[in-house]
Amino acid sequence: MKKVILLMAFFISLFFTSCEEVIDVDLNDSAPKLVIEAAINWKKGTSGAQQTIKLTTTANYFGDEIPIVSGATVYIRNSANQQFNFAEVPESGRYVCNNFKPVIEGTYTLTVISNGNTYTATETLKSIVPIKTITQNNIGEPMGSDIIIRAFYNDPANADNYYLYKYVYSNKITSNYSVDEDKLFQGNEFFSFSDGKDLKIGDEVEVTHYGISKQYYNYMSIVISIAGDNIGGPFQSPPATVKGNIINTTDKSNYPLGYFSLSEMVSKKYTIK
């Protein structure tokens, strides 16, 4: 009996050994693309003088880090041809300007020169209205299993407005982004609202509203629809190759990722009760 069991064990091990096969998957690394994080955000009530642009490249599939881009020339010009230079914080890929001058409805042109290529984009700085009130609603039983907060504002009349909403939660790693246009609530009171899942008493939610252009609204609509609304940010780990408004004037086929946007913004914090 022992001989039979040992013989069966031998054939079973032989069978599974013969089924093992090493498969090499050839993941070709495509040429890295420049990623330009150029969101110029002017917090209402501040000077907006300090602004930051970040340059990185896409990484291969198994990469552990996001490569930074150093040594680039970065500047923005306004419609009066005034130039605002962005100097790199050494070896960081972060380029900072301390004298930027934001003007509502002002037109600005970004220029980035890196590795023999010149990248440009033009956008308009859009305004935002204040957040009036924030309300809380507990939905579901028992004791309100979902908690929804809403941030209300008055949409300006006689103008087409586009909005980006951002919700940051103290109990979550990811943020919640959504976009809106005032086609259905032109000139009336409206609101943004939170993701109500997993919120509990004592959690803090930071609500931020941005005034954005129609072009940026279209871009963010695509990014959010691909990634879902729980994302770290519009430029972090792009879920797909979504072209922004920045072009490579040296080689148009070698386009970058990212978007050049200019927004006035307002923020409010709310603690769940």
C-alpha cells in the first residue's frame, strides 16, 4: 500500500512539474513623455503672486519613482507681454514664480523649453464666486448611513460659467473631483456635493471651487470619466493618454501630457456633526 501511495505521489509531482512553463512578457518601454503640471490657482483674497509649475516624465510600467525634469526654462507671459519667470528649486522638478500677477479674464501664454523642445499653451484666467453656506444631510437608516454635504453659491447671471469642484477628506487618501456648467442653473443658486460614503462625526472635509474655461471643463470631463471621481489630482498618474492644451512647437508628434489652466479659487472647511 505504501508503495502505491509513493508511486502516485511521484506521478502527481511529475504532472505538475511538467505543467510549469515560464512565460516571458515583453513590455516594451515607450519613449517617456513630458508631463507639465501647470495649474495656476489664485485663492480669492490673496495676491496670487507665488505660483508653481512641476515637470516630470512618464515612467515605465515597473518604475518605482516618477522621474523629475530639471534644467528647463519656464515662463508665462500676459497679454501686455509682461514675463513671469519660474526658477527651479534645485533638482526638484518644481519651478516657482514669486511675482506672478493674476488678472481676471487676462490671457496668458506658457512656455517650457526642455531637452531641445519648446512647449506652449495659451489660456484665460477665470473667476469664481464665494461659497455661501455648507449644509449636511444624513441619508439612510439607522442613524444616517451616508452623510452628504453641499456647498452653495450664486451663479453669475448673463454669463456662461464652468466649475471644477474638489473635495478633500481627512479620513481618505484620495480626493473627489467633479466638473459642472451652468447651462441648467444660469444665474441661480446652485451647489457642489460630497461623496457621502465612509464619512463619520468628527471628519473634516475641505471644499474647493475653481472657475475654469470651457476647454478645461471639456478636458477634465474626460479625465474624470476615465479615472473615476476619486483621484489624487488631474495630473497624477494619467489614466490614459489624454491630450491637453499644451503643444510641442518643435515636434508636434511628441506632445506632452498635462494642462495649462488659470483659475480663481475659493475654499471652505467643514467638520461632520
